Amino acid sequence: MPVAKEMSAPQKALLKMGLARDIDLALHLPLRYEDETRIVQLRDAREGETVQIEAMVTHSEIAFRPRRQLLVTVDDGSDTCQLRFLNFYPSQQKALAVGARLRIRGELKGGFLGWQMVHPTCRSASGELPGALTPVYPTVASLPQAYLRKAVLGGLGRADLSDSFPADVPYSIGREPPWNLPKALSFLHQPAPDVSLAALEDRSHPAWQRLKAEELLAQQLSQLQSKRERAMLRAPALLAEQGGLQEQLLAALPFQLTPAQRRVCEEIARDLGREVPMHRLLQGDVGSGKTVVAALAAAVSIDAGWQCALMAPTEILAEQHFRKLIGWLEPLLAPRGLRVAWLTGSQKKKERTQMLELVASGEAALVVGTHAVIQEQVRFKALALAVIDEQHRFGVAQRLALRSKMQPVAGAQREPHLLMMSATPIPRTLAMSYYADLDVSTLDELPPGRTPVVTKLVADSRRDEVTERIRAQLAQGRQVYWVCPLIEESEALDLTNATATHEALSAALPGVMVGLLHSRMPVAEKKTVMALFNGGQMGVLVSTTVIEVGVDVPNASLMVIEHAERFGLSQLHQLRGRVGRGAAASACVLLYAAGDNGRLGETARARLKAMAETADGFEIARRDLDIRGPGEFLGARQSGAPLLRFADLATDGHLLEWARALAPAMLDEHPELARKHTARWLGGKSEFLKA
Ligand code: ADP
Ligand code: MG
């Protein structure tokens, strides 16, 4: 029997980087290129330039001050240069012995002692100069460039690069004539001698256009495929009845739905009425009224004799929903012998057992809670609708878990309808690419009677003025939030910060109840604090970001965010959305502190500027995307979506449109090509975003 050979470190590194197949290697493109075609004379070189010289070693020594290092002097006939190596092996020292002729590449620094290079790459000066630019690949420490380069060229030679675009659907985007994949790849991996750096780096070059088009097409195909697979699944069709629970709830609400709410309710109703599971994202700015839309959808499923589950990312948010939904629905459910159940991790055993029974028996028509809703022991009698609030804070696995809570009914596996909600609107290009398999409903207006929130940037040195502002709000019977940042590395520090602020405000505001809320408090204590603030007895609530989502106290009119420069843009926007919910003029104060160098970082400045300039959630999202890029914006690690490597949604909209138009026809008319194409680009990774 053949014994499996131990893998070498570079081989392991290749696998770890996802470069397992020949095609993966072929699609691993250079990060940049180095010009090793020319030898520069030191005499002609400029400071700061990265150059290649050819020179002879004239002196070599190990110095011990200021630290151990190898110092080598070389002479190229026009001038001398000192090479410094802080880390070196004996073999390197040997190769750099006096008399050796070397080809040396590195960045030139001028100094008191003449030219210097730190850690240049050196090789023997024998052999011809390369005729073309040398590609440099993204890599990791255990995978040397030379090894990777060879592996890539090997993969390129072996991979099947035959066309996966249908011949009868001409690929005619970008510049003409279009390039095929082998031509595009060899252009980038093995540049010809006459190809300039500018051409290789020009992302609108036909070679890059081809790769981006291929990549976007793979993304569209795979999402369309999962959308179609979902369309084969079955769900219970839920139809709103005349005079049913939904109508009763509408009649009982203390307000009228906005036109936007009516529109999205209709979109949802259409989905629920079909036998195909809904897969819809409801996006709407903070305070746009998503909860009531979820409640109205729940009413339809309850009316039809099914259960609905609502899952929220934090206990506070879940409880907020619970209270609101109980208020709206319980009076209507009680006469039918139905209840709203509550599931959370912090629950007492006895209460939990009770709740689990209600869920299993079906007496709980609606189940509200945190992650506890998707735990093993939770068995629904007949779940038909799952609602996930702040969906981006959950991972794919959790969304799948909620879907799997549907028990097989009458022998046939069915899926619940899924409604995801988010206050972070997805900019159009992202929605079209990453969320192409999702139906999107948008609440694009706020309920009437909201007053715009005035946003002020205030330097931390002017804190006292902020205390004055707080006093003025309190005098008018209003309430105030004060949020301290979460410092990820140190929860303890985070706490000190909030505690100190709490003490300072308590001292500055005698006679006012100032509360403190943070993540490490016992749940019961948190609840007490929230109840006091909800009830209006507490004037100021100092908290860490636990109130980030969902807290709803219309009487609060001032939001102070301390160290606003440490928050992300969408987080700031969400926090600001906690005020301006009532009729009173409201304000948000962003207290910022400059860094050690006395200045704000560039991205922090961009975020604060965006906050001061706009209150529109879509504009905020667009700027957030600009500042962070799609990877960070999507929280890709969470969502599981493989990111686009080559296409840039900001500049490649035309390619995206092209891919979107081609994907359905390709799946219908050339399914084998579609399969070939997605396998080429996504390999085993095409499972993304199915939840
Ligand atoms: P979000 O979309 O941020 O989840 P909520 O659902 O919490 O917003 O709604 C914010 C507040 O607006 C809640 O107090 C809710 O009851 C109220 N609300 C929702 N719809 C309307 C409406 N059409 N008219 C007036 N108030 C509304
Ligand atoms: Mg909400």
C-alpha cells in the first residue's frame, strides 16, 4: 500500500489559502509586478527608489551595536552601497562573502554613510535578466514567492480553461475584441516583454474585464441557482382572512400604517400566500416601523392556525419586541385560547419548561426570544413563519437552524416562510450582487410626527457644555441617553469608562436619577434599570452599547455618544435613531477625542462627517460602503459570502448588469456550461447565502 507522503509546509500553505485545484492556482492573480528586467547604476539611482543593481561584495562583517546585524558593502563600479540584515542565516552570510557578484534588489535609502538597503533580496549575478515584468503573488510567510510562482504556472498549464460562456450569447462587454480566459490569464501571469506596468495594472484592460465578467457571472449563477432550488421547496400557503386577526390588529393599533408600511405588508402577504417559502429582507431605517409589519405577518400565520417565531440578537431587544407584541396581540389572542411565549438564555428553569410546553403544544401562537429560540429542546407544533430581526447580526448557521424548526407535516417536508429585518439598508449594487437571491422590501419613509435629529460634533474638552444641554432637556421633562464605547480588547476598561461617566453625571446632576446599564450586569438588574427609564422616572441612562438596537422611549430627546470616533458608522446611525421618536426636537451629540498625535484618524473623520451631514439611512449605508469596502460592510465572515476578488462594484456596474441578464438564460439553455462555470469559480464554495 502506498504510504501517504507528509505534506511540506508550502503545500500545506497552498491548501490553507484555498489553492487546492489547478484552476484555483490559475485564478490566483498577481498582487503587483516587479521590474527585474533592468540593472540600475547606483550613480543614476534616486533615493527611495526600488532598484535592481549588480555589484561585488567588498566588505562583510557582523556588527553588534546597536544590535547584532550583518553589514555588507557592495560596489557596482559607479558607487558603493551598504546592505543591512537584522535577521540572517549562516548560509546567507556565506553567500554574501567578499568577492561574490550579486544581483540585488531593494529600496535605496540615502544616509550619512551613503547608500543603504535594508533586507534586500540578493541572488547570484549569473544567468540572464528576465525579459519581462515579474509577477508578485499574494502569499503567506510559509509560502515563498518562487514556490508559489511555480505552482501557479503549473496550475495554469494544467487547468481546463476552455470557454464556459455559451457561444451563442456573445460576450461583448468592455473593449473589443473580447479576450478569452487563457489569453487573459497568461497576459497577467506571464507578461510579455513589451507589456508595461500600466497595462497590467489597468483594471479596464480586456484581460481584467474578462476575469471580472467571469467572476460576476459565477456569483449570479450560483445565487440564481439557490433561488430556484428554494422555489422547489414547499411552505404552507397563508392567506389573510376577512375580518381575521390581521384586520383586528390593524383596527386596534393606535396609529395608521404609513403608505410604505402598507406596501411592504402587501409584498409580504403575496409571498405568504404562495406555497413557496418566502425569503425576504425587510429593510428600513431605524424607527421606520418594522416591528408592526412583522406583527401583521404573524397575525396572518396565526389566523391560519400556525405558529410564528421572532428572534432578536440581544435580550433587551427581544424583550422590547415581546412587550410590544404582547400589548398588540395578546388581547386578540386570549379569546382564542392562544398566547405569546418568551424564550431566552437567562430564563429560570421552571419558566423555561413552561414556555417550551406552550411552544410544543401550539398554545403559544407567537414565540419571541433570543438565540434560545433555535436551541435543540425547542419544538414547535407547527411553525410557518420565522422572523429574524437585525439579521446581519446572525450567522448563516443560525438562520438555517431557525428554518429547520419546521416539523414535517403530513409526511411532506415543508419549510417556514422567512422574513429577515435590517436597519442597515444595502446599497443597490450590493443588493444586486451579494443578495441577488433575496427578495427585498424597503420601508422608505418614517411614520409621521418625527422631528429630524440635529447632530452636533463636540470635542471632548467641551464636555461641560454637554452637561448644560442635558440639564436643559431634563428641565423640559425630557430624557437623555449617554452611550460609552465598547472597547473590544478590554471589557474592564469599557466598564471603567461607563462607570466614571455615570459617577460624574450623577454628581453634576443632583436630584436626577442617573442609571447605568452595561453588558456584564445581571439580567434582573438590567431589567430594573430599563423599566425605570421606560417609565420616565430615570432622567439619564448611561450605558455601553447594549442599547444599540431596538430601545424605544419616545420621550428621550438627547443622545450623547462618548468617543464617537470609535464607533462604526452604521452603529452611530442606529444609536442616533434612539431619539427623535416623539414630537420633541431632538439632538445627537457626538463627543470625540483626538488620538495621541492630536488628530482624528482619516476614517474616523469621514464617519463623523457623514453623521453630521446626513440622517438618511441609505446615504449613510452608501458612505459606509465607501469607507469600509464591501468585505467589512457585509461582515463577510458572518454571512459566509465569498467576496468578489476582482470585480469592484463601484466601477463594474456594467459587468454586473451583463451577468445578471445572462445568468437566467444560461441556466435555462446551457445548464452544463453553467455548472462548469460555477464549479470553476466557486468550487465547493457555492453553498453561500442559502439561508
Ligand atoms: P424599527 O423599524 O427601527 O424596528 P419600530 O418598529 O421599533 O422601528 O418602530 C418605531 C416606533 O414607531 C415604535 O414606537 C412603533 O410603535 C412606532 N410606529 C410604527 N409604525 C408607526 C406608524 N405608522 N405611525 C406611528 N408610529 C408608528
Ligand atoms: Mg427594530
